[in-house]
Amino acid sequence: MNIIIVGATSGIGRALAESFLADGHRVAITGRRAGLLEEIRQAFPETCVAACHDVQSDNHPYADLVHELGGLDLFVYNAGYGSISKELDPALEVDTTLTNVMGFVRAVAFAFDHFARSGGGQIVLTSSVAAVRGNGFAPAYSASKAFLSNYAEGLNLKAARQRLPIVVTDIRPGFVATKMAQGRLFWVVPVPKAVAQIRTAIGWRCRVAYVSRRWRLVAALLQRLPYGVLRRVG
């Protein structure tokens, strides 16, 4: 299988890339930190290609990477950013939105168009349980993740209407043990467990998958939580 993973220098993206590479798949990886990309490429020199890329840039290397791989079966958008913004820092809000929304749209628009022309494929995106409701501590993060999830559903509807063999898989992690996980958290999922569940969701061509699966319960609770209660906790 030929795979592109956007945002593969650390955390879930890196672990997912290394998992696929270890199983013999051809993987193209992107990220902003060239040194970390090169570490992965050197570990798998026969099957890994890398391109240093900031998703906020108007230009992207995806077409070149498809050419280097010799085709594309799976496109993963894992680039994402978010941090606590108690005072609603404008720079932080804009930075989060440019990465999580505009970078995402450029990437998946390319992938969907490519698969529509080439006979099908699968798009995977990393959203969040935070997508289901607004969050007063990190407004841009929860809103941008909601955008990803709604966009994914829209693309699945578009593919169905046009009878295209394209599946878009919306991965919604809870807390995963990466550098982004800060503070006193619960139900923290180790990265290897998260990657195993993500790969299962990809293999089953799921439309939505929570990581770990019990976070589906939290999402259901949040969706039903009255605004008055949410106002006191969020």
C-alpha cells in the first residue's frame, strides 16, 4: 500500500508512519522539522520518502510524493495544533485555525480529487472528542476539530452521491500520551494502543472511530449535556 502521512514528525503521526513502514508499506511523510523526518527516512531507506512542509503554506508537495511512491492508496492528515487560550490570544487562535482548517482543506481537497480521478482510495483525518462541543479554554481547537469532522462527513456524502469508491475516516482521539496532552487527565491512551486502534479503523474503513473506544461514551455525554452545565465546566 502507498501512503502519505501529513504531520509525521512526532506523536501519533510518527508512530503510525513507523508502524506502516515496519509492515513493508511505502510511506511518504511530511512535517516542519526536517531532522525528525530524516530520522524516520534513514530507518526505512527503501520504503520511506520525506518532504519538509508547513501545512500553512499555499504550496504543497503531495503530487510529487504520489509520483515518488508510484501511486496512492491512503492519505492521512495528522497535522494539528492546539493550546490553552484562556485570554483568547489572537495569534494563537489564528495559528490554530490556519493549521487545523486551512492546511487540512488544501490537503484533503487534493486527496479527494486524486482518488476521484484514479479509481478510489481512503482519506484519514485526526479530529478529536473535543469536536462535539465548544470549549472555553481552547475555542479555536474545538471549533477547528468540529470543522474537520463535519467536512469528513460531507466528503463521505459527496463520494456516495457521485458513486466514488472513496472512504473518509474521522479519527476522534480522547487524551493520548503525546506532548500535546497537558495537565491532570484521565483515560490517557498510550501511543501504541492508539495506533493499533487507528489501524483497525482504517482496515475496517470506518467513517468515525473513537480512540480509545470508550471515549465514545464521553462524546455522547457531551452532546447531551445542557448548556447550563457546560457553562460551569467548559
